[in-house]
Amino acid sequence: MLLITEATKEKGKVTIITNLQKITMNIHDKMEQWEQLDYLETKNKKIWRNLEYHIRKHKGEILLGPPRDTSDIKILEELEKTISKRGDQNEKKLKKKVIPIEYRIEGAEIRRLTQKTTYELILQEKNLKPGGEQTQKRIEDICKEHKRKTENRIISKDIWTGIKNKRIPFKVKDFIWKLIHNRHKVGDWFKKIPNWQDKAICECGEIETMNHILIECEKNKSRDIWQEAEKIWKENNKDFKWIRPNIEVIRGLGAIQLKEQNRIALE
């Protein structure tokens, strides 16, 4: 499609025949929305930007449509053969092309922005991932531990999507979100506050961390709670294997997959 629009003359009516309905729908229905949000999370955005440039540059009318008869189908088949012989050379060439400044539209429309999309655009501009390096390290640890514990591979998207699960109460979602980002006010957080440094120490004498509070401490009865939870689980979920929790399992609670005999069930 991009090769064809690039090759068209700048004036006159042009009809482009394509059997790729998805591309036609993207041009008609989505391209304007993508541009309004600076192609946020759009795959192959450089190619789509180039296509948009060539369509905008063309001073005549451009029509898109499916093949009208057998002759159109034959032309499309020949074109596909030509493109496949060239491999991805044309695609790489087009990705490197610079759009002239008079046709270049960058940034998002203010009326289309939300707090979420603004944050995502800032991350995209700076080529960053949500939460910074420390959060990404915790995400990697969650994925590795879930693979080890459940034998199922998860990715960061599963973790963030899992937090939004409607079956998880809001307070639990908030707790998990803070756990992933290490935002709970415990331990080292109190060390920075004058006269509150003693609050950083657990009653057992160890510096408090969320891992210590939830898993390790022998004095706060957390181990007794997990033992009771395991007992209740096995009584009520005989088909599902009990997963002994650690901090990574708890952080990735929304994405956890439970093994039921020989099949996997998403819970």
C-alpha cells in the first residue's frame, strides 16, 4: 500500500485496489485517531506515518476498494509476487525515509489527552517503561518466579492487566500496585523522618520490608496465617494445586495461573 501511494502522481484521481480489508479499515477508521494521539502504541508506526504523508501529499482524490473483477485479482497477485521477491528491502527503505517538515505532524491533540495517555506519551517520548528501572526489575522477578512456581509463562502486560481484574477488590488492587512499585511506607521510609526512625524496626528486631512483614517474620504470626490459608484452600479447592506464596507471587497475584490436574485454568 505504501509503495503504491508513494508511486502515485501528486494530482488526479487515484483508485487503489487492495484485498487487505484490515488496511482499508485502518486508513478509514483508525489513522486519524492514531495521529491525534501521536501514534501511541501503534504497531509499525513509521510505516503508517509515511503512508499518511503520501496520502496527505496527494492533491487529488484517493479511493480505496476491493478487487472489482478477475483482472484486478491478477494484478494484485503479480504485485504480491514482486514484493515477496524483494523481501523486506522496501520496508526498511521506507522506514528510514524522512517526512518533509511541511507534512510532518508531531505530538497529540490536547482535547484527546487523558492523564493515562499523557503519561504513556511521556514514556514513549523518553523511551521508558512504567515505574522506572527498579519496578522493571521487580516485574522481571515476578515473571521468573511465576514460571518456576506455576510452570506458566507470563509477561509484564499480564501483571498490569491482572491488577484491573474486576473480581479483585479495589483495596487489594491498590495494595498490589504499591507492592509492585515498592510504595508501602515501611522500614527505610521511616529512617528519613526525624524521631520516627524506630518505626523502621519490626518487633522482632529486623528492619521491616514488605517481604519480612508478609512472609518472613516469626513474631507477627504471618506464617500461621499462611498455614491456615493453605488448610482452607485445600479443603475448598481440591482440584487446584496450592501455590506456596512468596513476595513475587503476591505481587503478580492478578496474573496467577492455577494448575488443575493436566490442564491450566486462569483464575
